Amino acid sequence: MKKTLPFLLLLFGFYCYAQEENAEYFLNQGTKQISQNHYQEAIDAFQQSVDLATDAGDKKALGKAYAGLGNAYHKAEQTKAAVKSYLLALSNFKAINDGNGIATTSKSLGEVYADEKDYGLSVQYYTYGIKEAKKLNNELLEAETLVAIGSVYELQQKPEPALDAYSRALAIYRARGKNSEAGHTLSKMGNAYRKKTDYVQSILNYKEALGYFAGLDDRRNVTATLSSLGKVHALNDDYSESLRLYEQAYLDATSMKYNEVVIESCLGMAIAYEKLKQYPESIRYHKLYEQKKDSFTNVKHAKQMAALQLKYEKQLKFSQPGDDEEETVSAGGDSISREEYEATKRIRIIIIAVCSVLVLLVIGWFWKRKQQLKTKLREERMYNEAERQERLRLVQDIHSDIDSKLSKINYLSEAIVEKTNGMPTVRSNGEAMQDTTKMIEENIRDLVWLLTPKSTTLSSYITSTQEYVTNYFKDSPVEVLFSMPDKPSTNTIVKESQRELTAAIKESLEGIGEDPQASKVFFGMSFTGTRLMVSIKDNGTGGDRNDSRKKTMEGHVTGIGGIMKIDAEPGWGTMVKMIIPINKQFKKIKKI
């Protein structure tokens, strides 16, 4: 018994070693190496699994080993070897009628051909995989393959079959309660409908996807979907909603350092602000977009360089010569020593570094020159603006001076008219002098207005309008009560809107001035979002105004995209309401 014990132990050890070093063991090792991104080690492990499975005649294990080898080659970007391995795997699975292996390998072949942009073969293998998965009633594999073939159809510019594939996959995911997969499929459907320019359906799909991701607390996909929604709303010309969605996506992406969405959101906000005529914000986000994009590109480039360095080191590791051999490197058919190779490499690095420095210096010089030109142009613009403002101030001062003198003339002519009872000729001349004085005053006021900037802030326009109304009634017994917004606004109102709205207000004030009963005017202005509202209420007779005047006022307001309403009630006065867009550009103003 004592003599046979060592022999039994040795036999048991050989048995354990044989059990450990079988095809399944290396198959598991290869899968583990792929999960760690060690593709060369994975290839070696799967190759050993192939050899052992071949020796054992195990076609199922051989099929799995070839499929694993194809996956490793695909990850290592060795496409031809990947296709060859997958085809060998498919052959072995067909030999034993392994439906699951056939369906999975067909799907993998479809992925390889899609990456190689051979979309015809890709669709063929995906279709075959879908057919086999359906035979097995493997719905999840069928759904995965349907999503994959839908992506290929999109690349082929075939939205209808793509949407059909996505819809079938979505039905499976919903039935199985796979909310994450359903969300991703809905996002792909949103992309497909967006490419079809069916923006309404695209928005619906993205919103449904957003609901799934929010329910799963998947912040990353929520953020990406918000950005996609912002893009579709922009394509649908709804820039306000697009801006809101991009702002939310930007905040969420910034908090989780999701750089791709940060960059996309910056560009989306810049475009939305530009379309909404908010140019300072547009410029700010355009600059931020360029900064973020450059930073992300540099980081991405650094990662690519690190990956290349890692590949190079692995290549050196697998090509190290033996200790007893002279270390040489082959270059152009000649063998040179390692020292010579390293020296040549250092010289190349130095040359590249010097060239890079020179290129950077040239770029720096051009950048500095560009900045100097920008500074010069900015200074010239500032000087021209200051000169224009000074000229405008001088004109306004002259206007104020002439206005005071004309008021004095008007006052003296009124005194003359009062003292010329019984002298009709003198009285008539005095009244004519009054009318002429008023016309001169209005013409000068219009001249000053024409010198105002093409666009101004809403707050400035409201202030100037209040001053205009006050001056209009300063020589009359009519009392004006104002209701103006307290909160300032930086929104701009274009010159065309200023002119037409002021003309409509002037017509309304003239109607009040002609009403003998009017003694009080309630003048109000307010703004909400992108609209300005004006209300003018008097305590006059409340009779219907002249039709010609009403048409003129309506022509001024509707010509700039606004609406107007006049309510007149005998004995209670007249209420005029006008609402106009404040930042809308017009090529031509329609006048009635």
C-alpha cells in the first residue's frame, strides 16, 4: 500500500493537470483576456483552445474557440483573420446543428462586415442570424440582431427597413421588460425619423426614450437624449425649446464630465442663440464650443498615442531576441544594430520636435497678428460708435434748444390770438403761426429719431416712448398717467418695429387730442418673452374713431407682425391695445 500511494498521487496530479489544461480552460482564459483588453494574449489562449479541441474532436468546443478567436481578432482590428475565424466557427456549428452558435456567429460576421463598410454582406449575415434566432425562439438575440441590421440600413440610407427592424426589436424589449434596451432602440428610431425629416415622430420617440432612461436613473443616456431632442427641435425651427433642452443637457453633461455632449450642447446653444438674435450669447457659446472641442481633441489624441505606445511595447515584447543572439533590427532588408536603430530614432524625434516648434511659432505669429487686427478693428468700431453717439448728443441738444424756443413762440402766438378778438386777419395769422410751429417741432423730433441706432434695447425704447408721450401732452390740459415695467430688459427692438409702433402710438395720441372731453390718459407698456404690449386708455367721449385713422394704425401694427384692438364705449372713453414681436427682422414693412 505504501509503495502504490506515490504512484496514485502522481496519477491524480496528471489527471488534474489534464482536466485544467483543456479547451474549455483556454476558452475561459481568452474571454477573460478580452475583458481586460489584452487582445494578443486572448488570441494566444483561443488558439490553444482551438488546438486542444481539434485534438479531442470536440466540434462544439472548436466552434466556440474559433468564435472567440474571431472576436479577439476583431477587437485587435485584424479583420481578415476575424472573418476567417468566424467562418470556421460557423462551419463547425452547422456541422453539429448548433442553432444558437449559428445565430450568434452570423451576427458577429454582420458586425465585422459593417465595420468594413461592406453593407451588402453585413445585411445577409444579420438576416441569417435573425432567421436562426427566430427558429430557436431566442427573442433577445433576435432583437439585438434586428437593432444591428437597422443601423446598417440607416448607413445605406434606407430609413423604412431600418424603422421596421427597430419597431420589431422594440416590441420584443417591451414585452420582456427590457427598459434600457427599449430606450436605446427608441433613440435609434428618433435618429431615423430625424433623417427622414419627420421631426414630430422623432421628438415623440426621443421623449419616450427619455422616459425609459429617467425611470432607470441612467443620467448619461438622459443627457445624450436631451441633446438629441434639442437638435431635432432646432431642425423643426423651434429654437426656444431647442435652447432649453441644450441648456439642460449642458448642465447635466458638465456635472458628469460627459465631454461629447458638452461640446454638442455648446454648439447647439450657440446656433439657437444666433437664430433668436441674441448674438452676445451666441458668440460666447461659439467660443466655449471651440475651447471644449480643442481640449477634448487633445485628450483624445493623447489617449490614442498612449494606445499606440502600448501596442508598440507589446510588439517589442513578442519580438524580443534570445539572450544568446545579437540584438538586431531589420530595416529595408538590411540588419542594423539596436544602438544604431535607437540613434536614428532619436535623430528623427529631434527633427520632428524642431519642425513642430517651428510650426507652432508660425501658428503663434499668425494668431498674434490676427489678434492685433481684431484689436485694431474693435478700437475703430469703438471710436466710430463714440463719434456717432457724440453727433447724436449734439443733435439732441440742438433739438432741445430749438424746442424751447418754439414753445416760447407758440406761447406768444397764443397770447396774440387771445388779444385779437374782432381782428380776424391777425387772428388767422396767429393761428397759422401756431400750426407751423407745431409742425416744425414734430419734424425736428422725427429727424432726431432717424438718427437713432438701427436697434436698441427694449428698456431704452420704453423710456424714450414715455418721454415722447410726456412731451406730446406738455402744452395741453390732458393729464398722463404711466404704467411702465420696473425690471430692465436687454432684449433688442429693431428700428422698423420702433418706427411703426411709434407711428401707431402717435395716431392714437392725435385722436385723444382731438377729443374735447378727454382730460386723462392712462399709458402702459409691458413685455413678456419676445413680445411688447402697449395700452392707451382715455376718459373721452368713447365714440368711434375716424375709419382712416383706425386703418392707418392697424397698418402700422400688422406690418411688423403685431395685432391691435380698439374698444370704444360711449361715455367711458376708448381703449387701444397693441402687441408686437420685439426682435423680429423685416425685409419690407407693409403700409396701408
